[in-house]
Amino acid sequence: MDSLTQLASGAAVGEAVLGRRVGRKAMFWGAVLGTLPDLDVFIPLGSPVEDFVYHRGFSHSVFLLAALSPLAGWLISRVHRSTREHLRGWVLLAFLVFESAVLLDLLTVYGTRILWPFDNTPLAWPILFIVDPLFTLPLVGGVLAALLMTRKKPVGRRLNAIGLAMSMGYLVWAGGVREFADHRVESKLARQDVPYTALIASPAPFTTFLHRYVGLDGDRYFETYYSIFDGDAPLAVRHYPRNLALLEGLEHHPPVEQLQWFSRGFYAPSRKGGDIVVSDLRMGSEPFYVFTFAVARDDGAGVRPIPPEQQRIRVDRRQLGWVWKRIWQPLPTPG
């Protein structure tokens, strides 16, 4: 999730766990601990591809963070010596904030290695976009109420608890909508005779009302969107070439292997000028993908592997307007 959400979530949990006993310190340390796991993004790992695929690694392990919780709680109690009697509360606060932070990241399409070091597979159950105001705003509102209502502290704490409950309820909604959408999309794809060997879904930007689906079918893939308001309207399925032949001779090039593994097969190579680039099809939309890397170069004498270079993407702000329109109005099926 985005940094504001992680900060607000940590602060809200901290206030709920220990705010009544230690005051604003609980909120402050909850915010700090909620952002710590994502600071691994500042650790250089050797190349743009390695920085991409190994983010959310050891720092997001539920086992490592559980083991570090007693240490974090003890250190906080040492900083605030007057709160030593609440050591167990600090440990509980650290544990709940750490674990909730990485589990929130699990709910996005990126992938999180929460089982490290026992399993290094990036896991994901994408029911939220990385920025979702309907999840974040109740947290922010509750935290601000608890922070600013100094003369009515019980009311502020109650509003913080309500904000937490609303956000947790929204997660239940998001999971239910995703299951509903999956069932309807799979049924429609079958009725429309659209073949695929793998299918992945993620919410559209800032909403759970609309989901984007990508399916793989040999040397091509398709993209389609489903809104919970689509009813029985057929899916508008658009196919695109994967151009897998572009990676011939590059199968053992480390950046290619890493991108194939991390994307769980949802990748597509293409030509960009004289470069062979690989895009992660899970993040973005056709033709703009957030994570695209040049992995080889054709200099006229043949294709040769190169150290990976991340490509800049052009953000199309009109896409947000399209998302809003698509929620309420199905697209015509391609002719």
C-alpha cells in the first residue's frame, strides 16, 4: 500500500492498543513501525530489476517481524522510561503494527514474501489498488480525531476505533467483490469461448467497483475489465501479441529469468527502438505498464544482453476519467 495508508494504519493500531495508557506516544510509534518494512526500497540490490523483484522481501516476513517485535517494544520502553510498566503493551503494539503492515501489502498485486525464509515465493491476494481512498480515509479521519480532540480524548479514541472498524469492513467488502467478479468473469469468458491458460485480476485505480483481468494464451495475452454494474453485458476482450520469440537466446539472462519468475509468467517482451524490453503485465494497463525494463539491445549485428535499464513511462491522466466512466458503462465488444 502507499506510504500514507501504512502510516495511518500503524498510527490507528497504535492508538487502539496503547493510546489510553501512554497517550500520543502510541500513535507516533505505530506510525513509525508501520512504515519501517517498506524502507527496504532504499536498499540497493545491484540492478533496477533486482531492486524491483526483491522489494518486499525479508523486511516483510511475518516470522522475522514477529521475532523483532519484543526487541522493538523493549527499545521503545527504553526511550520512554516512564512507560516501562507497559512493556508487554509495547511488544503487542509492535507485533500488530508490523504484521498488519505486511498483510496489507499482501492485498495488492505486487507480491510480498511474507513466508521468508521458509518460502521465497511472492504471494498476493490483490483485492485493493495500492491507493484506495475508501480504505485510507477512515483511518486518517480516526487518527486525526484522536490527535486533535485533546479535550475529549474518549471521543477521539472512539472515533479512531470506528475508523479502524470501517477500514476492516471495507476489506471484507473488497474480498467479497473480488470473489464475485472472478466468478462472473470466468463464466463470461467461458460463454464467449475465450481460451486462456492463466488469469490474474487486480482492482482498477482507486476503486473496488472495477477490476482488470489479464489472461495468457500461448504467444498472446488479453486484457478485459469487469464492473460490478455490468450485469449480463459481454466482456470487451482485447488480445495482444506477447512476442516471446524476442527472448530467444536470452532465456538464461538473469534479468529475464528474474522478471519471468517474479511476474508469475505475466510478462511480455517487445521492441522499443533498438532495445528488447520486458513488461510486467500485472501493473498498469495496455499500453502503459509501470515496470518495463530493457534487457537486450539489437545493434545490427545481433541481439546481445545488456545490464537492465528501467524504462520511463508516460502517465496518461485521461485514464482516470476512463476508469470512472467504465465503472458505470460497459465497453462495446471488439468487432
